[in-house]
Amino acid sequence: MTTVPSVPLNDGTAIPQVGYGVLMIPDDETEAVVTTAIEAGYRSIDTATIYGNEAGVGAAIAASNVPRDELYVTTKLWNTDQDRPRAALESSLERLGLSSVDLYLIHWPMPAQDRYVDAWRALRELRDEGLARTIGVSNFEVHHLERLERETDVVPAVNQIELHPRLVQPELRAFHAAHGIVTEAWSPLARGALLDDPTLVSIARAHDRAPAQVVLRWHVQLGNVAIPKSATPERIAANLAVFDFALTDDEMASISALNAPDGRTGPHPDTYDGS
Ligand code: NDP
């Protein structure tokens, strides 16, 4: 079973570098796949209130032999709850069957409703009370992060953003590095869309690996945290087997060169209205 290294966070805690994402997995199927993931060696699970499967994640955790303090659970404050973070987190904890999460994220900045700074202050209180061990954000652009820094005294530990070889996000990654924020990649495999790219296929062949493993290894060598999703047991295991080979500098550069102006698979955080 693979042991996953951890990445240190700016609050003195640490997060496993590869975790398991459960977007689009129906609640009644979630317990089984999360159980498969934990058995394969995953210790970090990424869910969100809007995914509707916190209960399934909680059921897998409750049924697991792995102690709670060896598991890392992330959930997220949904957009329509930015004016009630405490009630939202308490409801999430109830569904998860947990007394605290390891990481609580503001899911999107939703700049049009202009509530994220107040929501961030509320998350700081929830962290101080121990309901969330670490707090962070998701889908924040540089100017949103700058505003949090300017108007509050807590820098997010993590920013979870869309990031993969078609959307390399150099500006955000540089800002994170300069401000002690860990970059967490969502849709790290671009939802599977880039896995037949000839560059990736050729590098994968050279290492006798699958293209998905090459992409995840690229994330690891960039220092990103990645949370691939798969509902397929073989892929769940394969996506964790990325700590026993290394890409060359040239291979890293040719994967980063797949960055494309239209590489985004999700909405832009500046304009996304939460629907
Ligand atoms: P991913 O980039 O993880 O890709 C998932 C897709 O890739 C699935 O179709 C899966 O198929 C396929 N796949 C996975 N592993 C392999 C493999 N080894 N070989 C071939 N195909 C593979 O996309 P997601 O959008 O699911 O992102 C991952 C996680 O990021 C989410 O589950 C969620 O936790 C988080 N996320 C966060 C967002 C945010 O706003 N904060 C937004 C979007 C995602 P199959 O399941 O059939 O195996």
C-alpha cells in the first residue's frame, strides 16, 4: 500500500499531497468508493456540501479501521451559505458524523454578492473553536486573496483551484508560493479529457506508466496537492502510485507547455454566479 507524503501548511498542520475527490459520486455509492480509496492508501478525502455526499463520506470513515486522526477530511462552504458559515459547517459535521473537519474551504468567492471577506472572518472563528482544524479558500484569484490579506489578519492555508496541464496557473502558483499558501489542484486530470494527448502518452510510455500517473507526478513535482476522482478501483489505486518514479526537467517542461488559453473546464471565478 502506498504511503502518501504530506505538505506542510502555514498554520503548522500538514495535508496529504494526493487525496481522493468525490464530486459527482452519488451519496449511496460514496461509502463504497471511499472505502476502496482508504483501503488503497488514501488518507485525504475531498467533499463539499454541494456534492450531496457528505453522509456517504462519513459512513466510510465510520466503517473504516483507520483512526480518525489519520484521516484528512475536507468539505466546503457553499455559495448560498456565505452569510451563515457556522450553521453550514455544523450541518456538514452532522452529515459527516464528525466533530471537526481537517480543512474547511470557501467554495467560490462569488464577488458579485461581496460576502467572502465576512465569511472568511467567520471561518477564522470556527477554526479558533476547533470545528475546522485548518481553513482555506477555493477558486480565489490573486485579487481576492490580496483583499483577504488586506482586510483580515489570516492568510488562507490552501487555495483549491482548477489546475492541470491545460491550465497551469503560473500567476496564482507564484502568488501562493510568495504568501505561504499551498496550491491544491481540482480536476487535476482535466476530468480525463487530456489523457490521450500524444505528449503525455509518449512520456507515459517512457516510464511504463499510465498518462494519468504522469499528470499526477507532474503535480507532485510542482509541489501541488492533487485530489483526483475515479469511481474505478484500478484507477483509484493507480492514481496513488506516483511516488516511485520521477519526471525529468524536460518532461516537466513539455507537460507545462500543454497550457492553453481555452484550457479551463469550469467557470471563471470572477464571473461565476454560483448557479
Ligand atoms: P479529475 O480531473 O479528477 O478527473 C476525473 C475523471 O478522470 C473521471 O472521469 C475519471 O473516470 C477519470 N480518471 C480518473 N483516474 C483516471 C485514470 N487513472 N485513467 C483514466 N481516467 C481516469 O476531475 P474532477 O472534476 O472529478 O476533479 C477531482 C476533484 O476535485 C473532484 O472530485 C472534487 O473533489 C474536486 N473539485 C473541486 C472543485 C472546486 O470548485 N473546488 C471543482 C471541481 C472538482 P472514472 O471515475 O470513470 O474512473
